[in-house]
Amino acid sequence: MRWQSGQVAVAFAALVLGVMIALQFRLQRIVPPPTATGQLLTLLKNSDQKKAQLVAEVAHLNMLLDQKLTQVAAARRLSAQLIQAEMLAGTIPVKGPGITVVWGNGQAPSGYQLTDIDLLLMVNELRAAGAEAIAINGQRITAQTEIRSAANYILINGSQQGAPFTIQAIGNPGTLKDALTLPGGLFDQSQQEGRVMSISEIKVEHVPAGPPLLVNYTHPVSP
């Protein structure tokens, strides 16, 4: 059957129309409509805002972390300083290298008897030699310790003590021993007067804490 010219024209027009419809459909798939484009822009804007908020939050958290780390470091330094102050004040037990001295009276009945003055001289010599902790018969020597004679005994921290006296001192063992054994020192005097003194360079395993320190009238001076 032969196509009439009118039919050909109609067919061609239909073909062209079909192609145009197909192209329009593809363009609609490729190019989003104005509404979709606006939604995408809004999402991008919201995403940028959220990102900025997260960055600010991270910066804030980092700042808080730095502050906490600084506080922890400061707390550790204060704790170390407090422990050192407590050790030097004699309010906590301590141990360390040092010497142990056993000091006894002379032979009775006429032998020399140790007095509070002798013990004060011993403490003074040990402190001058750098002793960081001293105890006599288990009594820690602190800034408030009294050493005084009372009848036939000696009071140390309010506790009655008698010879022989065991003196523990923490510090450089050689320096502490040298301070007591210098010519004319306490060791020589003890030998001359018939008193018994032995000195051992040995690690001091335990020096007890002293009694609580009481401050009633002393106040710090403001800078």
C-alpha cells in the first residue's frame, strides 16, 4: 500500500513530536525542578551551619579539656608540695636512708647519766648535718617537741623516756655519722665520760608521725 503524502506528513510530525517528548522527559530527569533545587540549597546551608556548630563545640570541648589537664597538673603539684611539707613537719610516717644511734648511760653507780641537754645536743647536731626526720625512742621530733628532764626520766612529746635512747635519723648516712664522730664531738665525749654510743649506717624503715601540730596564736602574713 502506498503512503499518501498527507499520511507521510502526519507520520513525520508524530515522529518529531515523540522525539521532542522523549528529550523533554530526559531533561526533566537531568535538571531538577526549581523546588528540588531550593531544597538542595537549604540542605547545604543547614549542613554548613551544623558543621560550624560542631567545629565550635569541638573547640569548646578542647578548651575544657585543657583547663582540666591544667587543674590536674596543678593539683598534683600541690599534692606533692603538701606531702613534702607533712614529711618535714613530722605529721606523717617516713622512711629512708640514714643512721641509728643507741646511746646509753655510763656504768652505775657513778657513771654519767644522760640528760635532756645531751639529747638536745644530739638533735641539734643531726639537724645541722641535714637530717630530714628524727625520732628518739619512737617519738618524732617536730617543731613543737619538748625534751626536758622530769625526776628520773626525760619527757619527749609528753612521753616518759629513759636510757638507753635509740635515735633514728633520715638523711645522708655518711654526713650524719661524720657529724657525730668529729674529733671532740658527741661520740668522743661519750667515750671520755663512760657513756655507751653505737652508730649504724642502715636504712631507717619507719619513723613514726609526731603528735598533731597545734597553732592557736600564729597567723600568716598577707603579701
